[in-house]
Amino acid sequence: MDLVAHWVRRPSGRLRFGERPDAERLMATCYSDTSKWPLKRRCRRTDQGTHAAAVSSACRPVWRWPQGSSAATERSQRSGDAGAGHHGAAIIGSLGGVFLLSLVFVQWLETIRRAEEAGLRPERIVAPASSVECIECHQEANPGIIEHWRGSTHAEKGVGCVECHRALAEDPDSHNHYGFQIATVVTPRDCAACHPHEAEEFARSHHAAGGNILASLDNFLAETVEGSTQPFNPHSPTPGRPLEPVNGLASAFLGCQQCHGSKVGLRATDGGTITLDDLRPDENGIPTNADVLDRILRNDDGRPLLDPGTWPNTGIGRLNLDGSRGSCSACHKQYDDFVTLYNEKFAKPGQAIMAALLDEGLRSPTQFDEEIEWTWFYLWHHEGRRARHGASMMAPDYTHWHGMFEVAERFYMELIPQALEMTDHAASTGRVRQARAVRQVVDSILSRPEHSWFQAGAEAESSRIRAAMAERYGPSSTGPPE
């Protein structure tokens, strides 16, 4: 005896009541044991005919053997379908209503914001008396900072500039600013005055330990492979930039440290940098090494000068002068340094190699007919462009991992080997002079200090990094990164 399908789905829709389904497309909607509503799962397909045993026993399909009272069964089935349809329509209607209300609410907030900007209604901000002069002055000098504050919850709650930037005279980065003792860097220790619970939670989190990337293998990658731990000769001028040593740490600054953080430092009178390691702050954030305070370099107004290589810094694990960890924003000067680093370490050398290959006839004038031309296009236009865009938009992941990491890998592992392979091939086919000319260009580039690690190796620096990691995390941490 065949089965009669009451509710059987197929690609074109439901079968009509009483229609016999094709056996290979049989798929019954399942019911639970305690509910009349269909579950969001179906019985497995079967190609074993229409016998009931062929359908999975894990669910109860909505079909039965033909009953004597088929008309009553049909009416009952149709009634149930109508109820389910009304229920589904009610859910869809409710969700639509919620969505519509959310749109109205967002538009209402936008209308209020525009009215406040146009001066048609008073702003919802409350500027405390202590910060009124700050707001008026910085509205002219730093309007972006004030606009950011106006849109914050702090502004609505009456928390102004002094409340967050207030500092003690003992703080190494504090100074007197128009009668107020303030500090530029606001740390989690400062925030804890109003948010002790949140500050305590953050201090226990993995985010607060983000600065542990310092003295790690990842840092070696950014500081040495992609950059240089020492400033180096720019080799050629950069339009719009003074001819000065290239900041080899720009990749680490714009990449690793903008996510992970680094040690905030003050400039010292002897040209060095003063960090928490020198200050040795106590449990309250007050320096215990008083001698180092006299070495802090200050401007004519007495304001301590922060090291531009360490501040601004958006790293969530930033190591502050008071010993706490936290993050803030970055500036655009480091972006200029980053572009200069990319140009001087990879782009200009790559351009010189490609030009030498063309001038000596080792590659054709036609673009993209040789492998090295694809490599160079990727390095210059693909990874290089992405790295520069990532830095300009303050996106550390694209600056580093999707940017300079791939630029360095493409340069050292593809462009250089391919160029050398082309010179070897040229020499083997009798073009010794041309091969020697190109090889001289490659060798001159790799002999530069910023590339010396690739030729001579960096075992001494790697050993230092492994020792530092072992001291901090234990011997098991000295293996290769996962």
C-alpha cells in the first residue's frame, strides 16, 4: 500500500494534499514529541521506496496511512496549516514593527544632533567650570579633540578635561598648565578613580598583557626583517621630506605597537629615552628613582617632552610611565615615517633592480611576460599599497600582517632570488658583463645595514630575544612561534 503525503516539500514547493510524492525526493517535515510546531530539521532523503521503514525513525513525519475518513483528515490538516500561517505572519509582522521603530528612533537621534549643531536647541553636554576655559581654548587649537569630547558620555555626565588629565606634581609627565597640574597621557590608573571595577577587570585581562610582544620573535620580524633597529642612510631624497636618517622602526610603530602597545617614554636631556624601567614606579604609580626626574627634557613652558617614537600609541597593552597598561590614539607623523621606510628599504631597491635588469637586457620591455615582473607588481602595487593604506587608516593588522610582512617576504624570498637566478642564467649563456652589472646592483643593496641580517644572519640578536623570552615566560617559550 502506498503512503499519502500530507506535507511533503520539494524544490517547487509543497505538494497538494493527497498528492503522492516521488520516492527519491521524499522529505517529511518532523514533529517533536511534545510540540505541534515543526522543528527546523528534516528527515533524511530515501531512495528505498515509499515504505515507512525507509524514513528515519528519529522524527515523526507528517504523513499517515490512508484513513477511512480522508475528508475529515484533510479539513484538520488545512486548519492546522492556517494556524501555522497566522503564527508565522504574526512573527514577521512583529519583527517588521521592531525594525521600523528602530529606524524612527535613529532618525529622531539624528534630528536632535543636527538641531544641536545648528544651534536650534541646546546641546546635551555639561561642561564643568574647571574645563570651560580648556574647551574654549582647544576649540580653536585642537577642534577635533573637542568635537570628540562633545559626542562622548563624559560630556553628557559633566566630566571635562581636568577631571581626566589631572595629575600629581610627583608624576614624571605632569606639568602646570594655566594653574592646573595635568598630564598628557591618561592611563587606566587615572580612569580607576571613577571606574575602579572596570580598571581592575582590564588589568586582569589578556588585553592588558598585549605589550609582552616586546622582545619577542614577532618584534624581531618587524624591527629587523621588515625594518631596522638602527636609523640608516636614505640613499636618495624623498620629495617633501628632509634628507635625514630613515626611521627603521616605523613598521613596528605602525604595526605591532599600535595593537599591542609599547613602553611610553619621555625624552631625556642626554638624548635617550626614559621609561617606567628607569622611573621604577611604586604601587601608586609614583617614581621611586628620583634621580632620573632631573634628566627629563622639558620645553620652555616646563612641559615634559614625550618620545615621538613611543607616543601617541594606540596599543591596548601600552606600558605607561606609572606602571599601568592602556591605550590611546596615534598621530600621522608616524605614517610619513612608515612610507619612507617602505620606499627606502623595499620600493626604491626593487625599482633599481628592475631597472638594471631592463637596462642590461635581462628582461624584456613587455610587462608581465616574466615572473619577476609579476613579483615586482605584487610587492609595489599589491602588498605595498595595502601596507601604506593600512598605515594611513591606522589599521595595524593591514599595516603589518597584510602589509609589511608580505612586502618583506616578497622582497627577500622572491624578488631577490629571481633576480639572482636571471643573472646566473645570463652568465651561463655568455652575457657575463650584463650579469655582473645586475649582480653588482643587488649586492650593493644587500650590503646596506638594513639588509645585513639577510646576508650575515642574526643569530646573536635571536639569542638575545630567546633569552629575554625565557626569562619572562620560562624555557618553553623559546621555540618558534605557532
